[in-house]
Amino acid sequence: MTNLSTTFMGLKLENPIIAGSSALSSSVTGVRKLEEGGAGAVVLKSIFEEEIIHEMDDLMKDVPETSRYMERFDYQDLVIRRDQLEKYTTLIREVKKSVSIPVIASINCAFSYEWTDYAKRLETAGADALELNMFFLPTEQNRNADEMEQAYFKIVEKVLDSVSIPVSLKISHYFTRLGSMIQKLSTTGISGLVLFNRFYSPDFDIEKLKVVQNNVISSPAEMVTTLRWVAMMSQKVSCELSASTGIHDGEAVIKQLLAGAQTVQVVSALYQNRPDYIRTMLIDLEAWMSRHGYETLENFRGKMSQDKSTDPAAYERVQFMKYFSGQKEII
């Protein structure tokens, strides 16, 4: 008999599939559906500081510049932030009363001084853990790569000093030295790293001449980047890894666990197939484990990581060269 239970950040999960942060997890009803659908844990929809900033901009855009004095600006900013935080903490409290699976709050801040205050409030509201969804645009011109990377460590240090619940960090793969960065971040005291967050891609509407969003839903092909880095880093880090982006079926879950992921985060597949699709993914995972004689996830987790591979070079760039150097010219 197979046992799908696992842990992540010290939290006990009935299975390794976590419903990632999205509109699906933005209400009590939505989270309850995710639990009923089979999720081992849920990450609530992020509280985005950018949304608060945009709300403030919308509020002030019709106010004449001659009427914009600092005291009024500060007051409106304070009220909006207070109201947004109150809504989010209320969501946490209500969700905790309604479900039994672990509830992970998520923060996405634009400025470093906000992270600590937000983190404290979400812990007090009852979140079981905290995910810091962190990304600074590499196009920012006034800071070099080292300065931008150091900002991650400063924020993590401040947040860890302010809360006692476990903290994970969700990052992108846009780093100059990605492997080194993952390894260093894992030693900061965080309990987990989520590889990787995903961003909408800009596209052009050539008739209306507008910038529009594209690739809102991930594709299964996007999983390969995460798979490679989980496989290369899972045995080299000091915290647990959770795989994210492009995980659309049970096979993808199995691959990430074989690479060494402790858990996986799923979002797009649930938009396409409804929350109860998690059950289908779990059935596929159980069937595969039974065929191969695995009773627990620990029996095979990391079995195909780079450190345990008989061909470690297969995870590096050489695989690209090896494949295409052997192809005949296409006419």
C-alpha cells in the first residue's frame, strides 16, 4: 500500500501537491474546493504591494497636482495599506477555520521596508507558514547584479528575525550565478525554496497597437527549466525544494520528485481542469509507485538527481551540444 504523506517546511502534508498562489486560493470557498480536490497544502493568493500602489495611483490621478500635499498622500496610502492588509488577514483567519490542510500566506512586495511588517501581520492572523514571492527586475539600471542579489539576503534576514513560522522563498531563474545563489539562499535559515516563479509575457496587439499579456497559463514544456535545476541542486542545498511551473499531470509530479523536490506547486493545470484534477494526478502517482514497488515518497525521492546520476553531465549544457551535433542537416 502506497503512502503519499510528506513534509514541507516542517508542515505535515497528506501528499506532495500544493495548490500554488492564484485566484483559486483567494477566497474561503476556493481554498475549500482545493482541499476537497486533494491538495496537500495551499498557498493563498499573494498580497501584492504593487496592487496597493496602483490603487493609490488610481485614487490620486484625478487630484490636481496643486492639491496634492504630502500629508494627504501619506494618509491615503496608510488607509489603503491598512484596508488591504485587513482583508488579507481576515481571509487567513476564515480559511484556517474552514480547512484542515496547511495554509501558507504569500507576500509580494516591491520595497524592502514593507516585508517585515506584512510578515508579522500574517503570522499573527494564523498562517502556518509564509512564502516570500521575491523578484526584482533585472532591467533596473541603478543597481548592479551584486547589489540586487544582496537585497534578497537583507530582506530574508529581516523577515526571519520578525516571525517564528517557517518561511519559504519563491524566486525566478534570472540570476547571473543561479546555482550559487540557490545554494547561498538555502543557508540563510529559510525552510524552503520554490523554483521558480513565473511571469506573464508581454505581447503586441498589432491592430490596436497595445501591449497585451500572453502565456497566462503555463505549458508542460516550461517544466524542463525547473526539472533541471531541482535535479542539480536538490542534494546541494540546506533547505527543502518545491518545484513550480509547468507541472500539468501526474507524470510531471513524479519527475520532480525523482529530481529531488520535496513538494510541487500546481496552478495552471487546475485552471484548465478544475481543482479536483489533483485527485487524478495523485492516482497516477500512486499507480506508478505501485508498479515500481515504492511504498513511500522517500523510497524514490532524488533518485535521479545529478548527485545520484551515473551521468552527471547529462544535466549540463553538454546535452544540448551532444544532441544537435549528431543531427543531420535539415534540407
